[in-house]
Amino acid sequence: MPMIDVNGTSLYYEDTGPGSTGETIVFSHGLLWGTEMFEPQIAALKDRYRCIAWDHRGQGKSGPEYRHCIGIELVWQDAVELLDTLGLTSVHFVGLSMGGFVALRVAARRPDLVRKLILLETAIGPEPLENVGRYRLLTAVYRTIGPRVVAGRVAPIMLGRSILADASRKADVARFVKLMTRRRDVWKAVNGVIDRAGIASSELARIRAPTLVIVGDEDVATPLAKAQQIVAAIVGAKLATIPRAGHSSPVEEPAAVTKAIEDFIQS
């Protein structure tokens, strides 16, 4: 299992090696997920692009974390050190939700690293107050009783109504929920997302990488209005919506997301 030691932790990562274009795409996953979130995109793009994905600290297959809260400020620094360690100097950075929080900070604070920025189902502000209480309750239940009790509450937040209602994709939903509830200690990463600060408008103004903001039209966690706020805050940013997708569009509507990513990179 490929692991890399960076910033005081050990991260699981995947690297497809050079593609035919000589360009690199990096993929930063959403909370509860891992590299599996972008499996369809990596499979479709790896012949043309070097594709790199990793599991954030305390999630997926990466090492355990001693902190009770894995803050976003720590996770974005992990990302930068990973890219620096791999010798990457100019990448197309794709980040979803929590991965988008990371991508925004990298693009604003290390603009030399980001050639194009692609944000999916994410936001620039802190966690809305109306969500904090119920998310803390879910986290407490998950931590003390285990994932089985909260699995049914996770799916409607992370997936859209179309995939949840599609009988032909019942096995997909079961696999996704299993992936999202595989680690008993993932609550540490959840704390970091709940407690995060927003990214300041002054920082967003420093982003100069061409930016695409993608949002599923069934996303209830970071709906269209959140995506529109990002577009308004970043000079020249473009917006794309993915029909029949919720908060995990790369696995819900993989072909549409792959096309949106590659069309933007080639534009």
C-alpha cells in the first residue's frame, strides 16, 4: 500500500504516473471519503494526465491521528507538503467539499502550485450554525455506539435523491455508505470540518488560477447558493451544475463530472 510521510503523518496516496499530455491533476476528497471518491475520473483520465489522489490524515487508509480535531489549516498544509515532496510545481487541483476547503487555501496561499482550480460541492464560509448541533450529535453517536446507527443519516446528506431512489443503484449506495463509515476514528476529521473558519475574501481575491465551480443540483449540504458565492468571490470563476447529483457528484454522475473537468482543463 503506497504511503508517504509528510508533515508528521503518513498518508495513503495513488499516483498513476505520467499521461500523454504531461499535465498533472490532483484530487482532494470530501469528508468521510478517500481516493475512491474520484475512481471514475482517474480511470477515465489517467492515460492523458498524471492523476494523484490521497486520503486526508485520519481518513480512508491514511494513518491515525492523535489530535481530537483535525483542522483544515493542518490538512491544507499536508496537501502542500505532499505536492512538494512529489516534486509537483504546477497542477490542476480538484477538491470536493472538505477537499474544496483545502483546494481554496492552496490556490490562495501557494498560487505557484495551482494551474487550474476545480471546486465541487464546497463552500467558502464556516459551517452554518443550523448544522453544527445535529452534526455534533451524529458525531457523538458515531463515536460512542458506532457507524451502523448513523449510516441511515449519512446517505441523505452525502448523496442526492436520484441515486437514493434508483433501485438499480442500490448496491452502489450500500458501497458508498460502507466507505463513508469504515473508520471509527473519523470523528476527528468531522470535528475539523465543523469547527473550520471560513476563508477570507482578501484571500479569495488572491486566487488567479482559472476556476470552475461545480455543484450537484440535488446537493443539500452545499447547495447552489454556496457555489454562487464562490463564483462571485473569485475573479473569472465559472459555474457548472450536474443534474441528478447531490453532495458526491463524482460517483453519482461520474461521466458528467469527468467531462466537466476535462473540458475545463482543455479550455
